[in-house]
Amino acid sequence: MKTIKSVNDFVIKFANVNGTGSASANNLFAKALFRMGLPVSPKNIFPSNIQGLPTWYEVRVSEKGYLGRRGGVDIMLSVNPQSMPKDIQEVESGGYFIYDNTKPLDLRLIRNDVNIIGLPLTRICNNEYSDPRQRQLFKNVIYVGALAALLDIDFAVLTRLVGDQFKGKEKLVAPNIHALELGHQYARENIECPLGIRVEKRDLVGDCILIDGNSAIGLGAIYGGATMAAWYPITPSTSVVEAFEKYAKRMRIDPGTGRKNYAIVQAEDELAAIGMVIGASWNGARSFTATSGPGISLMSEFLGLAYFAEIPTVLIDVQRAGPSTGMPTRTQQSDVLSAAYASHGDTKQVLLFPSTPREAFDMTADSFDLAERLQTPIIILTDLDMGMNDNMSEPLHWDDDRTYDRGKVLSAEDLDNMEDFGRYKDVDGDAICYRTYPGTHPTKGAFFTRGTSRDEYAVYTESGEIYEANMHRLMAKWETAKTWVPGPVMNPADRPTDYGVIFYGTSESSSLEALDYLAEEGVYIDAMRVRSFPFNQDVEAFIDQHERTFVIEQNRDAQLRTLLMAEFEFGPDKLKSVLCFDGTPISARNIRKQILQQIPGTNITPLRRETGKLESGEAS
């Protein structure tokens, strides 16, 4: 049997039972590799119940720095009998299936093209521990110790990590290190170590950090000047506000009085939450809410109010699989259209698409400036993959000399010096009007705002002519927004090509890896990552200059493709879809396969692993 051999280039997947404490042990494994200087991309795939169902944790290790899903599994560590039949089928030919062999493996599961390794985890725990909970928890730590021997992980890195993890709880350090030693010793004494797949120390991560996207967003809101958050808990966005609260407790406290300079309100529902945010923003506070797809549906009416009344509003949408409840703990990019046209009537909402935690931090901070400059909602679309998983990211950076841009806000003195003020009058020709905060002037109610049809002075009217003029101005403001939102990022191919590809958000890493695979096969494709809606003319020009452009996205209905066709009126032959909507992040192999299927004259051959080198693989 041919065995996979590679150094610092593999995918390992842990199959556990939800609620058994496996996530912290698996995270310990991923962080150990990161501390050895290796780029890693861990992904926690968990059910929406509290405990008892299968859960998986996949770690991508790539010396080349690929951080998206590759597809396929080289090492499967399965300690869940319920999922074992499925788990062993995922293993690449020549890969490794590691299981708890306290009980014999069902002979019907055995594959002759896979290396099967048994670790008597339950037996070791039963011999070592009498407490049932300890047996359950330390089983996970024991297999991490065994993996350290099997993959040649620096054991000292693991022990230092345990010390860091239980800082302040020193009595837990020694028992966890002992559990690591139990697994490490058993593997070294009973299994040939290391395996054909192993790791070596490198210095490939530089000053990068591991951080989940929701924490980066919460911190971005702090640095962006937010002092108020209102939200209704919903997976996978709840930890955005939890992170904001954690940082606010440290950074929103008056040093002289100890007074809290922030407010966090858990509303009765999503509609109330966005209403509170709009009210706070209208009063001059920088405020935001966070939700997911179902919340976007409920917030749509108030988003229309903020759009039409022109009130700055910041909304974080951490997307998950829908519709309805869907799969609340699975990832998708399925809210693009509902967010872009949120609310009834003619509305267009500004969207931002970060692809990394660093970009999520930056875009969140920038969104408050952008919302106040444009006087409109700004919706940041991330997803569960980035939001709830640790991601390798550039360090977060902030310029302490930066000042906030509050947009066109008038003071009492400004109002006294003005003969004629209209809240909805376009004075500067950029379609953005001047506003004031409530209470700015003792007699002039210049802060008055309307969600109904009105004239330039915020006076109610049902005049069709005046309504039309106002709607034309809002579209002119949309054109102004194109010059302020983040533009696309280009990745041209090494040689001229008739093909292009567009992607956004967390599809970036897998997309770029897939393009590398294709280039090795002689298929060259220019790439563009869109970072915002509205799209600027660079996006239109990119599509126009290619015979065919593939749009990579993680939803069933090709929502970004639909948006591009609606905005630029390209036909369906010009834009082709590459889709994934099974609730897991799209893989590089999947992208490669779908693109080749749509290019005439190309052959889709399985890419194979050679000794010590990953050439790629079939779509999973």
C-alpha cells in the first residue's frame, strides 16, 4: 500500500461527540503547530444541540500558507462510534485512520488502502482515572499527546501551551501535562513514530495572530467609536456583542470616576434591536447591532426607515445556512441579496465583505465613519466560518492619531448663521444633506427626520414630483458611495487569459489555492476579490474584458452573480457560477473541479499526492 508522505502539508480531522470537552484539546493541537511557526487553519464543525451529536474539528496545515479548505482528509482521528463509518470513508488513499481500539474495529469498516492505527484511549483512562468526568475530558488530552509523538510535534510547545491555557488555575496544569505524557509515551512505545506525515519547525507565521472574526469585529467596534450595542442573541453572531462587552469593560471606563461609558441592551427581538440602534444613531451615538439571516429578515422594515430617513446605522451580519432556521451552526454566504435590497420599495444598502479578521476589524471601525458620511445603513457581511473559528491573521493595527469622521453635522452656531436650512436639501451636489443632533439648537428643530415622503425641509408631502426628485437624489448618493467604499483587489494571472474569477469574503483562500492548481495544469485565470457593494467601474471592466468570468460563492442561488447581472446587465453566458452550499467552507478542490467542468476542451483528472509533495486532489 502506498502511504502518504509529507512534511508540514496535510489535513487532519478530529471526530468527537459534542459536549465532551474535545474542542479545547483540539484547539491545543492547532495552537501547538502555530507556535512551531506553521500556518494553520482550524475549523470547528459542530451541531446546534448542546451535546450528544457528532462534532468535527478540521485543521489545515500548509507550509505554502494556504488557509482555506483543501478538501479531503489525510489523518482522521475518530473517537465517535456513531460517525466512524462516515469518518473512515473521508480518508485519502494512503492516509491514516486513528481510532480508540479499546474495542475492536468493525471489520466492515476496514479499508485496505488506509493505514489504521489503534490507540486504547478508553483503557488508558479507565486505568488512570476513577472519576467519570476526568475519564471523558482527559481522553482528548491523551490523544493530543499521542499525536505529538506520531507527527513529531515539539512536546515542550504543548506543555508551555497548557501552562498558558490554565494561567491562574495552576492546579490544572500538572494533570493535563500528565495526560499528554500518557498518550505520548504509549505512541512512542507501541507505534512506529513519526508517521509518513509529520511536522518540522519553521518561521512562516511572522507576527501573525490566531483570532476569531467575531472578536476582531467586537474590537473594531470599540476602536470605531461605538458606545452602544443592541442585539438579540442568535448563532453565529452572539459572540460579536459578547466580545464588544468584554473590550468595553476595559476600554470604555472613565478613568476618573470609574463610570461605564457604554450601553449594551439585549432586546426582546431583532426588530427592537435595530430600532434601538437607529434611535441611538439619530441621537449622535455610534451604535451597532449584530445578527444573522433570520435577523436580517426581521430588521428589513427598520433598515428601510434608516435608508429613507437617512440615519447612520451599522449592522453586522454573520451569515449561516438558511432559509428559516436552516442549519444554524453551519456556514454560508446566503444573505447577499436580502441584505443588498433589505426592506420593501426601492432600497439599496451598502455592503462590506471582509475576508480576514484583520479586514473585519478595519471594516468595522471604518463602517461608523462611512455610515455617518453617507447617512445610511452599512451592513458588514461575514460568515460563521470566519466569525466562530480561529483564523491566522495579520496583527490588528490602529493609528492613534486618527479622528472620527462624523460627516455633515451642523452645530448651533452653524444654524444661527444659516438663512435657509433644509434637512433633505442637497447643498454640495454630492446628494448628501446636512443634519444636526437632537438638542443642538434651543429653537430650530433642524434634527427633524421623516420616514414618510417629504420635501427638502422634512415637511410631509405626497407630491409625486417631489417624491421622484428625492428618490433620484438617493440614487445619486449611491453613486457617491461608489467612490468611498473599499474597491476590489486584483490578482492577475501570470499570462494573458480569456478567463476571470470573482470571489468575496472567506472564499478567498480556497479560490486562490484552486487557481494555483489550475495554473499548474496550464489553465490561467485572472482573479478579483470584491470587497463592497455598490460595485465600482473596475468590477464592470474586469467582467467586460474576459470572455467568461466565474463567480465563486457559498450559496445555492448564485446571489453575487445575480447582483452583478442586475447592476451591470451582463448576460448569463458572461458570468458562470461556482457554488458550495452544504454548510462547510468551499474547498480548493471543489472550485478547481467546477471551473474545469465549464471550460471547453479540459480534462478533469484526479490530482495525486506524490511522496513528500501535495499536488492536489479530487473534489470532496
